[in-house]
Amino acid sequence: MSVRSGAAPTRGASLLLLAAIVALALNLRPAMAAVGPLLDLIERATGMGSTAASLLTTLPVLMIGLGALSIRPLRRRLGERRGVLLGALLIGGACLVRVTLKDTAGLIASAAVVGVGVALIQALAPVVIKRASPARFGTVMALYTTGIMGGAAIAAATAAGLAETVGWAGTLALWSVPAFVAAIIWLAASRDPAAEEPNRAALVEATDPELPFWRQG
């Protein structure tokens, strides 16, 4: 009796962590992928030039690239639990404010914030996956990657249709809902013992300043 009652919460927590990872993955591209099909509408509504409009999709990619080079500092300063949560909240917040943004500067700023949020999750989530599921790392990462691609496909495929109903700004803002839902699921799932973080002081000590950044982490 006692063995079963102890095993059930662990299994439930592991499933919740997996659900959180999938939910996060699904939110890593929609805030960017939904922009492309709506660029003409955005340009006409805001008077945005083509160069500025291109930043709505390229700036997040730049942020993601910078995040990929910063895994060790991000782990050391934020920790995985807070870093991933912050990433989801940044994505959700940036999407939400887009419903009120009608100017070029505001939209570009929201794109940068989205990029930072995605960069945080993409840098830190695989670390959690590797520690929580070392024996199934490849399988879980495949599921995570599929979630990323699935989110992009859904956003791109539905953007034009949604814009006819709620407008381009409403369409971009709608993606705040799944991002906030993912943040809530992650907050609950990160209590899983499998997702427990190592001591951040140990990470600092383990960092060799003589090693190039691509060998840290």
C-alpha cells in the first residue's frame, strides 16, 4: 500500500513535467510565425516600412541566437525554473500588449521581448529535459522539437483566418493565452523532484573561465 501511494505522485509529477515541456514547446514559435501572414495588414495599418517590418521576424531570431550562446550565465543567474517561467511570461506579455500597439517602435520592441522569452526557454528547457529524463532524452527532445514545429504550423495556418474575425492585432494577442497557460503548467510541474535544480553556486564553481563558451554547460 505504502509503495503504491508513493509511486503514484512521482508518476503524476513526471507526466505533468512532460506536459509542461510540450506546452512550452508549442509556444516557442507562434508569436513569430503568426506575423508573416499578417505583414501586409500590419504595414498598411501602421505605415511601417518593409525594413522595419522585417525586424518583426528577424529580431526574435537574433535574440534566440544570443540566448544559445548564454546557457551557462543564464543558469547561473536565473536558474532553470525561474528562467523558463520568465521566458513564458515574457512571450505571453509581449503577445498581449500587441492588441494595443499600433506604432512601429512598440511592435518592434514586442518582437525583441518575444525573442528574449523564447531564448530563455530554448536555452534552459533542454537542460531540464536532460536531467529529468536522461534515459529518454532523445525521445523527449524529439517530442519537444515536434511541439515547436507544430506550434509554428498552427500559428501560420490560422493567422489569416483569425485576422478576418478579430483583426491582425487581436490575432497576435491571442497567442498570449497559451503562453500563460504554459507558464502555469510549468510552475506546477517544476516542483517535480526530477526537475530539481543543482546548486547554482556549484555551477559557478564548475565554470572554467579558460574554456571557450561553446564548451561551457
